[in-house]
Amino acid sequence: MEYLSQLIAGFTLTKWILTGLLFLLFLVQILFYLVIYNRPYRHQKKQEASPQTDATLPPISVIISSKNSSEELAENLPFILEQDYPDYEVIVVNSGSTDETDMVLNAASLKYPHLYHTYVPDDADSLYEKKLALTIGIKAAKYEHLLFTEAYCRPCTAHWIREYGRAFAQGKEILLGFSRIKINKKTKMHRFIRFDNLMHHLKFLSMALLGHPFMGIGRNMGYRKELFFRHKGFSSILHIDGGEDDLYINRIARGVPTGVVLSPESVTETEGVENFFTWRSLKSKYLYTKQYYRGVAPLLLSLESFTRYAFYLMLTLTIALGIYSGTWLLTAIALLLFLIRYGIQLRVLNRAGRLLDGMGYHLNLLLYDLFQPFNNFRFRRYANKRNRYRR
């Protein structure tokens, strides 16, 4: 006891300030992981504890916009057209393709009568082509409840539509889901790419569960047709390149009943990510439109990145000062806080990763944790530069 008193007595004002700042940053980080990032896992476990019935499944229209994706359509359409669901249709909008897309769709129509395909006029402005394609698909839809994915995606199970149908039946007007990335293990940084995809989803899915939805991804989401026309389609974001999924949800979700669909049966798989640069292109469009997001959620999540780096900075300074001054208690406190944070982070992300992505983490998590915000900053600069050039 006397020895401990001597150690504490050796704390200078500078050491107390560093310890206090480190502890404050530690608490903020812990709250993010336990209160926010852990929420999707807890939500899904709660859903599993109270199974839902299929008594009132609504009919659903699945909408896909495709441009020069004939090979992807030929491979992935059967997974969508052979879903175990009582009443649904699939609408594919051919957005100015110059490949064999028409041939693939015509052949598929002969086998699947619930497939309908249309096209975007040749004189459409390429900058707004995707929004126009989706608008055409939505107008062509027979049903009120809409489900969206991409030509380069496929459902992981035959119950994908059923999971969304159950959620729509509960009165939700917007539904957000998870899309894992299928990537060759030989691809450079493939584990980091999957980690980044998981964190990206955990952020917007967690905030939706907390009542602050702020984005979605067009690879796996749904909303009601009436909601689309109530907000006059994409008119609010027509002047912005992209954003027909994430930014559009940001504009329409406030005050609208929004749910998430997280069962393993509801997951889609994104194909075609063959290298680091393909992933950069896929991810950068969200980093570009992120600057137009509204609401408190994006600001709150920016705080997480800031406090993450601030925590590591204070940790380094505290350990260095403890070693330099011979105050081993200061070093021990810093290391203890680091280990507690790392343990909680590891548990939260491993549970979410195994539920949604089938992937776990260990010591590599430390490297990913430090590199991800820096990488997002690099990609955001690339996205802004690319969009300026396109204009």
C-alpha cells in the first residue's frame, strides 16, 4: 500500500493530464463499440429468439440496373429468379449496354416468366443514366414493395426475398441489408478489404437500428414504391453524380420506419472485386457522396475516427513518458487501457464478422484499425479528383 502511494505521489500534473485524456478517449471508444457497433449482432440474436411467420408476405419487385454486364447477369440472374418466395417479379433495366445483355435477357425470359426487362433510351445523359434506369424500373414495377441489387451481386441463399418480405410485413418502409465481398485469397490486401466492408456496413446498419438511418447500399436494400414517388423520385439529388442508393436514403429516411435485415439468409455477395483498384473504384463512389450527407450520424461516426487516432497518440505519449520518467504505474495503466479496448474491439468485430461475413480477426485487427481511416482519406481524395475530371 505504501509502495502504491509512492507511485501515485510521483505523478506530476503532466502525467495526470495525459492519463485523464487517455481514459476519456478510452471511454469514448468503448462506447462506440459496445453501444453502436455491437448493435447489429444483438439485434439479430433478438430476431432469432422470436421467429417470424410467413402469413402475410407482400408481393415484391426486384429491380436491377445493368450496363455491359452480360456475363454477370448470365451467372447471377438464376440465383434471383429461383428464389423461394410466393409472389415476386424481377425487372432488369438495360442501361445502354453494347455487349450481349439483350441476348442474355431474352433467353432468360423464355425460361422465367416473372422476368421483365426494359431499357434506357440511347439519348440519356450518361451522368444521370443510373438514376434514370432505376426510375424506369420503379415505374415498371407491379408491386408496392421494391428490392434492389446489382448485376454483379447474387443472393447467398434462396430465402433472400423472403427475409425482406417478412421485414416489409412488419410495416417498415425502408430496409437495409449486408453485402459481403467475394474476393480471391490471392488478391492483395483481401482480408483488409473485407474488414473495411464490414466496418462500412456496421456504421450505417448500427445507426439505422439507433433510429438515425443515413445511407444504404444498392447491392442489398429495399423501400416502398409510394415512398419513391412521395419524394418525387431522385429530384433532390439529380444534380449530384451518383448517390442513387446511399445519398437517396440519406434524403428520404428521416422520420420513415426503417429496418435492417441481417440474417445469413438475407446477405448478398458482391463479385468482380479482382484487385485493390477495383475495390477502390467501388468504394470511392460512397466516399464522394459522403460529403453531401445530412444528419447527426455522419458527424458522430467521424468522431469515432478522430478519437481512435487520438487514443493511439495519447497511448504512445503516455507509455513513452512513463518509460522515460521511470513511472511504471503510468505505463501499466496505459497498457491496461489498450488491452481492454483491444479485447472489446476483438469480441465485437469477431461476432459481427462471423455473423455477416464469415470472417474472424486476431492481431491483424490492430493494423487494420490504424490503416482504415487513413485509407478512406486517400480514397476520398481519389474520388473527388475523379469526379472533377468527369465533369
